[in-house]
Amino acid sequence: MITYEGLYKQLSKQGHNKYWLRKNGISPSVLDKLGKGGGLDYRSINKLCALLNCQPGDLMEYIPDPAPQDTAE
């Protein structure tokens, strides 16, 4: 699973919010995907990095899915 908590940390650190992203060209559909935990394409990630002057790893993090529990005894 990919989480975008880093994006929100970057926004807060720089004194911005989602409205600022919208005013600076991030589409409502991208913001909607972020709110629902959806994936972003490379163009959106590129634009976010340019706006926030950061690297992709500053915006997102990979969290492995938990391993399925073995229920066989």
C-alpha cells in the first residue's frame, strides 16, 4: 500500500493546504484520489514535487500489506 502522509506533512511544513494545490494547478480529480487513498500517475507526482520543491519519497511511502495469517492447524 502507498500512503501519501508525507504530502500532507510537506504542505503543513510549507504553510500550504489542499486549496493552495488546487490554485496551483492540481486538479480536483487528483485531490479526490488523494483523499480516497488512490494512486497517482507520474505526471501528478512530478507536478507535486515541482510545486513543493521535494522528492517523490518526501510525498509517499510504501507500507507492505500484512502477511496473511495461516489458519491451518
